[in-house]
Amino acid sequence: MRGLLHACSVALGCLKKSLSQRPWKPRLSMGGVGSSVGMGTRRGEGRACGGQARRSVALLWLTVAAGLSSAWGSGGRGQQRWPVPYRRFEFRPKPDPYCQAQYTFCPTGSPIPVMKDNDVLEVFRLQTPVWEFKYGDLLGHLNIMHDAIGFRNVVTGKNYTMEWYELFQLGNCTFPHLRPEMNAPFWCNQGAACFFEGIDDIHWKENGTLVLIATISGKIFNQMANWVKQDNETGIYYETWTVQSSPGKQSTTWFESYDCSKFVLRTYKKLAELGANFKNIQTNYTRIFLYSGEPTYVGNETSIFGPAGNKSLATAIKSFYYPFRPHLSAKEFVLSLLKIFDAVLIHRQFYLFYNFEYWFLPMKYPFIKITYEEIPLPNKQNTSF
């Protein structure tokens, strides 16, 4: 808890600094996002303070407040399937120009190369604390980690990095914008794969992990590359939360997250299916949980916010998301944190946007939790997670 409060303090310092600076919006590079895998390193993602810092602080504050609250007092449509399956799409749409990335997505990359079938490639597990370039190992002490995969062609000596992350930073993928000219909340939520040549050894080794986990052929790599392109085109949006009924192993999972670690796990699974043999190495991953009773489906954008929509429900959803909006003054930010505490921990309410639909979560103790769970590497006999 002390470490998390420290992280909040650091982020608040970042927020204070950002309030004294003029806002800026670098142009979003769309190279590779529309029709293929994104390209480029994202070392600077999240590097400076800005509007997204407020939302990150809000998420950390919610985690801290959940712990404090626990100390104070500890329906869907027909036959609902749990967890709700993540929706896949036929193609990746172009982002709305309104959505601007504070840090350009995948700016310096290259297409996934075609290897010779008899090439030998080493596969590396890459993991480092989120914002490591800014705060070093600070968030590593909280086990808030980012995951990626590295490859080294033994024949050519070339190294490559592959990862999956948000186009418009985490805050935009977790909370919407409430635009005055629109009735419905507006979401800037896409995630995509990023591939680039080289592995930043210092970035991954200094406070994280760079370890060999498998060796594959060029043929397997090429098959994996084709799968990555398909996975990237059909899985287009980022989901921060894993929602469960309780922290126990026998709990029901209502919704699964879809983030950097899930991409890594899917890729490991595909490599195992293609014939890769993984080493017996312990691997852990960061997960952010919400805990609730059985969720209730409440509708989509049209049924809630359309001309014949449910006005009272529309107002409730927008009121819930209002405290999470970006670009707040210092006073507004503090008041928003109190409103978030009241809604989620006191009144135990949360509205989740999943598969472009809205769900009501009746929140329950311990409300929210960040974990660092072991998920074993797959093998040919067991490729499920």
C-alpha cells in the first residue's frame, strides 16, 4: 500500500507539472495500423506528463481507495455466456481524427520480415515496469509491468521486438470523452501490434526481464507472422479490466482483459501449436481486476443514447464517466477523485464498456486489485491459458 501511495504521489507531481505547461498534440502516425501490423518502437510512450496522467492517477487512486474502503467495511440477455467473448472484427477501421496520441504509435518500425525456412530464431521473454524510462523500477515494485516478445535470428544476427499496446494511451482506452456536441460517450480505444528491428537491451534488462524461452525455425516464425497480421486486423480494441466475481480460484470470470500481456500469451500459444518447445521458466503477468456480482447488460449506444433511448440510463452512464474526464484543473481533479470513490466504493456502481456495449457492474469487496500472477509457458500438449 505504501508503494502504491508513493506511485500516486509521483503521478500527482507529474500532473502538477503538466498543469503549468501548454498542452500539445503530436500528429498520430498511422503507418501500418490500417492494413497490417503497426511498426516502430514506443520507448517514449507515456514519457511526459499530460492529460493521460490524470486518468492514470485516477486508476491508481481507485486501487488505493479500494484498500482503504475494505478496511472500513468489509442479467444479461437470456442465457448469458461467461466470460463474455471478446468481439472480433472483419477489418480495422481508421481512427477518428478527434483521437490524438500524445506519443506517436509505433513510430520507427518495419514490416515483419520473411525468414528462410531453415533459419534458427531465439525467442525472448521481454518484460519491464510500465514507465520504466521515466520512473525506473518504481512501478516494478508494484508489479505493474509491460510485456513484449523478442526474436534473434541466429543466422543473420538481427534482433526484433514485437509488442501490442494502445494507439492513444491507456486513459483513452479505459475511459471515454464526453463531448458536448454528442449525446453518447466518445471512445478513442484501439490497440495494435507493433514490430520493429532491434532489442533495447538496457530498457528490458535494467529493471525487467530479457530471457531466452524457446528456439524456433524460420518456417514457424513465418507462420506466426501470418497469424499476427490476422490477429491484429480482427482484434482492434484494448480492454484494461478483468472482471471477476471474487479473488478466489473458483470465482466466475465475467469479462477478460485484452492488453499487452494477453497478446504475448496468445503468441506463445500459437508458437506452441506450430511446434515450438518452451523452456520450464516461471512467467508472471500484471492483471487489473474489478470484482462485482453478476453484470447486467444495459444496452448499446443506439438503445441508450439514440432518439428513442433511455434518457435516465444515459444520464447515469455519463455521470459515472464524468469524473474520469481528462484536462482537469487541480481542484477539479481532487473533486473527481472523491466522486469516483463515492460511486465505485460507497454506492458500488461501475459501468463497463465492452464489445461496444454497456454493462452495469454491482461492485463488491475488494472492488479493484492489481495482481502479478504466474501463468506457465505453454507446451505442445497444453496450449490453453
